Amino acid sequence: MDIHDRLDDLARLIETARAVPLSTSCVVPRNDALDMLEEARASLPDAVKEADDVLAEREDLLDDAHREAEETLHSAEEQAEQMVVQSRQDSETIVDQARSDADALLERARNEARRMIDEQEVLIQAQQEAEMLIEDAEVRSRAIVDANQAEADRLLDEARAETSRERVQTDEFVDGKLADLEESLATSLAAVRRGRDKIHARRTSFDPVDIRDNSNMDLDLYDSLD
């Protein structure tokens, strides 16, 4: 039986002891209590040894843990140092690459600027030549327009003169035709008047008995109309 059992028995002995009236004391069997204490004392060296073992094991565990922590810390420090070194190397590489890219970009920008300056000069020269060509074209265009306008005016004058001549000739032709028609109408009108005069004269002197004799008069009337 270990010390814990002895202590539990002693605690039960005290708990079940007879109480002293009007006090918190109790009557404990002395011999029983002493026996239990002796047994507990006898069991104590083993418990102490076990405690010492536990403490020793604890120290070993602490030493192992401390050693492992130191190793972990040392490894972490080495890894961190390597990471710092690698980071510096990467940073330097990135910076070098950035500088190289920046130099290349700057060089391209300078070349582009020189090219743009050259193109600007070419553009100015081309613009000047274009302005000269446009001015020359405008001069030639105005000359062509003036010449065409003069030719158009000449053709218009000729057309107007020709139209006037044709109008005069047409008027003369129509006037001649109208004169001939007028003369023919005058002749026909005179014949019509003579025929009407004969009709009026016959109507005035009309005699039914002489109807046969007047038939010749009618023939003369129609002959006069022809």
C-alpha cells in the first residue's frame, strides 16, 4: 500500500472520529493514527524517490526541450540569414535588371527623340514643299479658270451673235411666208366679196319665173369664188 492510501485512511479516521461536545475537536484513536503515520512514513522514501525520478525526468525533458529549442533557434537563425542573403542577392539582381531595363528604355527614348526631331525636320520641309505645290497649283488653277472663262465668254458671244442672226433670218423667212399668205388671203377675200356681192344682187332682183335663166348666174358666181 502506497503513501496515498495511508493518507486516505488517516483522513477517513479523522473524519469518522467522535466529536467533542461544544467544540471543533474530536477524539482520535492514538494508536491507529500513529500506525497510519508510521506506515505513511515507511512509504515516504519510495514516494520521494519517485518524485526525484519525476523531477530528474522533468530536468531531462527541460534540457531536451532547451537543446531542441536552441537547435531550432539556431536553424531558424541560419535559415533567416540565408533568406536575408538570398533576398539581398535577389534584390541586387532585381535592381541590376531594373537599371538595365531603365538604361535600355532611356536609350530607346533618346533614339526615338532623335528620330522624332529628324521626322519633325522632314515634316517641316514636306510642309513647306506642300505649301509651294499648293500655291503653284492655285496659280495654275486661276490661270486655267481665267482662260476657260475667257473662252466661255467668247463662245457665249458667238452663240449670242449666231442666235441673233438665226433669229433675224427666221423672222425674215416667217415674214415672207406671212406676206405670201396675206396676198393669197387678200385674193381669196376679194373673190369672197365679189361672190357675196353677186348673191346680194341676185337676192335683190330675184324672180321665180327666171329661175332657169338664173342657173347660169350661179355658175358664174361659183366660178368667181374659184
